[in-house]
Amino acid sequence: MAKVIVTGGSGFLGHHLCKALIAEGHSVKNVDLKPNPDVETVIADICDSQKMLEVITDADTVFHLAALIEAGESVKFPQRFVDVNISGTVSVLEAMRQNGVKNFIFSSSAAVYGEPLHTPIKEDDRTLPINPYGMTKLAMEALVSSYVASYQMTGVGLRYFNLYGPEEHHEPESHAIPRFIHQIETGQEVTVWGSGEHQRDFIYITDVVDAHLQAIALCQNQPEKYHYFNLSTNRPTMVREVITMLEELLGKKANIHNFPNRPGDPLVLVADSSKATELLGWKAKVAIQEGLQKTVEYFRSLS
Ligand SMILES: NC(=O)c1ccc[n+]([C@@H]2O[C@H](COP(=O)([O-])OP(=O)(O)OC[C@H]3O[C@@H](n4cnc5c(N)ncnc54)[C@H](O)[C@@H]3O)[C@@H](O)[C@H]2O)c1
């Protein structure tokens, strides 16, 4: 069993990942600005490099999830995103280098691709971010690859597509599925950018968690390399199809309000994840209908 440190383990994905790591018998320490009552947590800012030197020690593997995540906010405050996502990652990597922690598994994003030239997107397709958030994720990948090559570390970058599931709470909530559930449930207008024909690759939280668990074995079997993977279902779903499924699950009609397309919002965003199947032995298992049902059950259990 591994000794692991999770950064951002109090967030949506981090919470699920910490629970799964503990269930698998790993020893887990979380580093976050916010508490997580389910796991030993050090309240600290990843940008505090002195603190990272003290905390990121005595471990085999770091799962680095902590980041600013809202692409729209990154357009307003690019410097903040550079500070947390890039400089914060440097301070975590530096602590690992100085303390001899070797394996770095981290959250990248579909945002590294920007507007794809074709779909489904493969890992070695063009990466050309169209917002500062995506730029920071691509810079993180370059940082990790340079640390791996320079300091005999092992890196795994996981590029998630549209992640969703129970316990998703962002402030503000810009992610489509929790926002749609709340808007349909409360009878508010359901805001849709464009006609609703945008297609996205919605991936369920437990599938993404599984890929992280499998990445531990990859670090052991193929060390001192930088590996990068799409985590996706390979199946596009239209936004309006998601709304129809949610209407059925919630037993309520959505009051849809269509707004103009947002610039830089590709019509189709779907990825090929066969590389993860081949090298990680991973495949998304949860179909959108099942994932939405579990997500609706969770949000209903709150009211
Ligand atoms: N949710 C998605 O759809 C999605 C898609 C692609 C990539 N990602 C990436 O996955 C990761 C996790 O996303 P999430 O949805 O769980 O986000 P989240 O906002 O729920 O969790 C992020 C966590 O990081 C912590 N954090 C932020 N800044 C910090 C700092 N300076 N120091 C310490 N902790 C800090 C926050 O307190 C939070 O608990 C992020 O890196 C995000 O960019 C998410």
C-alpha cells in the first residue's frame, strides 16, 4: 500500500478520491485551504513553498488536484490562475524533488486542446488553449514533463473531459449538470448557450477516480516517464439530451432560455481514450443515464 498526499482533497474530485484511496488501504494526507472531515488534512496554500517543503514529505505519490478551475474567471483574473496553478505546482514539485517524493499524478484538462481541429481528440493532437485556465493546465504538463526528465520522477497527467457526479459544489456553479438540476428542480430558467446542440463528453466521477487508482500501478511499472491521457467516454451527448434526461429523472419540465453561443465554445468536444485503455487498463464504465440518475438522487437527498 502506498503513502499518498492529495492536494485539493477537500474539493469535488478530491473528496471522492480520498475516500477511494482510504478504502483501498492507502495512507492518505490531504493538503487544502478547506477542511475535509473524512481524512487527515493540513490546511495550507500550495503557493506557500516553505510550508510545502514541510508537508510534502514521507510519501510515495502526490495526487495534485488543487487549482483554480473556472475558465471564465481565468479570463478575468489570469494572474491569479498563473500564481495558483503554475507557481503553486512548482512549489509542490520542488518540495517533492527536495524530499525525494517520486510519483506525481495530477489533474490536467480537456482545456489544453482549445478548439479541436477534429474529433474525437487524441492525446497527441494539437494543444492550443483558448483561455488562461487551459494555458495553466498545459504549462503544468510542461512543468511536470521537465521535472520527470531532469529529476528521475514519474508523472501522470490526466486530461478530464466534462466531469460530473454527486457532491459537486462549486462557487459559482458554472458546471452544466449541477446547474441544470438546480434550475429545473427550483423552476428557474435553464440557461443554455447556443441551441443546445453542443456535444460534450460527460464523464462520471467514479470512473475518473478509478483512473487515478490505476495510475499508481503505472508509476510502478513504467517509472521515470511522463504519461498523459484523455479521460473520456468516447461518446458525445448533446446538452439538450442531458436536459431531457434530467426532466425525466426530476419529473419536471425545464424552462429553457437559449443565449447566443459563447465565443470559443466548440460545437463538439469528444475524446478518444483508447490510450488510457491500453496503458492504464482503464475504461469509463458508467453510462450517462446511470450517472445522471445517481447525481439527481444525491441532489434530491439534500433537500
Ligand atoms: N470538475 C471538472 O469538470 C474538471 C475538469 C477538468 C479538470 N479539472 C481539474 O480537476 C481538479 C479538481 O477539480 P474539482 O472539480 O474537484 O475542483 P474543486 O474546486 O472542487 O476542488 C479544488 C480544491 O483545491 C483547493 N485549492 C484551490 N486553491 C488552493 C490553494 N492555493 N492551496 C490549496 N488548496 C487549494 C480548493 O480549496 C478545493 O478544495 C482541478 O485541478 C481542476 O482544474 C476539473
